[in-house]
Amino acid sequence: MSKSNKNDRRRSKRNEKHRQTKQRQESLRREQAKKPDEPNLRLVGDSPGGSDSPPSPPSRMSMEQTMREFHKMLESQEFASEDDMDAFVDELNAWAGAPLPTASEKAQELAYEAMDSDNINTAVELAMQAVDLDRRCVDALVILAHGGSKSDDELIENFEKTVWIGEQALGEDFFEENRGHFWGLMETRPYMRARQELADLLHDAGRTDEAIAHYEAMLELNPNDNQGIREVLLAIYLTRADLDGARRLFDQYEEDGSAAFRWSRILERHLAGDEAKAVTLLAEARKNNAFVEPYLSGAKRMPRTLPDYYSPGEESEAKHVAVSLRPAWKGHRKSVAWLKAQA
């Protein structure tokens, strides 16, 4: 066989492998799309929405589970040759979620199942099984904290313990080496989720200084802010009239053109006494999403419920912004009076 024919056959084989890979990936996407969205564990006893509810996207937990397994497989490959690449494609095509080899990985799989459960008793049972396999399984510990805490104070205490366990599991060296891109590493996500919820609990309990410390630390670990922490922190800064804190976030996320940041910039400028700039920003914010203003001025009642999803510039987005920013505006009566006067 000539060298040319041999190369043609290898190329044809490689193309077929790629075609099979794409088919497998498309099959995985279809399978994930059939699964329900991730429930809120505080509300797992609630019945799901009726038929009028919008279709749910693939579960974040199931998608993360798929990514976690895929990344593990990918990291083991170096692709030093075409044969190596072909071997990897064969492995990928054969992969169908086989049981993971270690106890900690199996525990995480059980935690994912618990987080996807719509029944608190089932979720707790799965979480207990996970902790039996790995006492540092943070996602499972979060579920047990919700299921076993008898008061808000006890829940906070259990979350503080869970976050500490997560820090010990990752290790001090890991934090130093990976600070700045935490969310991009799959093993950090349970810890980051738990720490965000701890900060939210502290904020709700009025322990704002402690909450701020957690939020700020999480933005240092993950400046990309995949969790949307900056909007919560910005609202806290503005509620306190901490304009320096707000400006730090504006500088750090200067490209953020969301409605939340636009209406926050208006309040910051008015509190700073720069009314002319506030007027200019108000005109821009109205063009971006005019539905926000009635909520912040008090002309419209706050929404009782929030939509699961929102679209920029729409009423759905305005409701989310209102819940986030209304307390900050309401805390500054002169700014609210000024906003009403601009109408």
C-alpha cells in the first residue's frame, strides 16, 4: 500500500471518529435536556410549577456532573500522536457515565442526585450516603445542614462548619495557586456554592459585615463572578452609602451594562451630589430598561414572586433588579424623592 493510500485511510478513520464523537455529544445534550432544573433546597417540599411554566433548561447539577467526568477524562490525555487522539475518541465514545472509582467521586455523584431530588427526605437520605463515603463532601453537607438545623442561627453555624471543611479539603496551597479563577475548576464549585449561601444567610440575619467579607473574598477567588455576587455586594454598599465600595465594583466591572449596574450608578452619583451626571445616567438607564424605575421610586409594588428566567430590557429583568436594589434606594429618601421628581 502506498504512503498516500495509507494516509487517506488514517484520515478517513479520524474523520469517522470525530463524527461519532459529535453524535455522542449531541446524544448527551438531548439526555441532559430531559432532566428537570436544579431545585432550591429551601423549597424542595413545594410542588413543581404547572403546565404554564416555561420549559426548564438542563439541570445545572447534571451538566456540571457531565463536565466533571469529561474534564477528568480529558486531563488524562496528552495527544502526542494521532494514535493517542484516536484512542481518546474511542474512550469517549465508549464512555456512558460508568461508576467513578474513588469514594469521594462516588459521594459527589450521590450529592448531585440529592440536589436534583424534589423531595427533602430523599435528598437527605442520599446526602447521608454521600457523607458516609466522604465526610468532606460539601454539597452533601449543605443538604444535611438544611435538613437538620432547627433555627436560623444553627443553620448559619452548620454552614460555617461546612465552608471550613471545604477549605480544609481544598487546602491552603490550592487557594494560593488557583486564586483568581476558582469557578473554572470543577472541584471548587461545591465550596463556592456553600460559601455564597453562607454569606446570604449572614446578610439576611443582619450580620452584614461578615457577609461583606465573604462576598469580597469570593470575588477575589473568582473575579469573573459566575455566581452574580457583585450585584448583591453592590446593593449592600449603596444601602450603607459606602460609595468607595461601590466605585471599586464599578471600576472592576466597568464593562457591566446590566440594568442592575446602570440603576446603581444613578444612585451612587446622586448620593455623591453629582446630580447632572445622575440625570444623564437616568436617561441611559431608561433606554436600557424603563420597567425598573417604577419599582425603585415606589410607584409600583414589589413583585411577590420572581420569574425563573429574565430577558434584558424586559419586565422580568426589572423584577430581579427591584428585589436587589429597592432596599438600597428606599434607604435614601432624598434620592427616591429626586427620582420621583424626574418622572
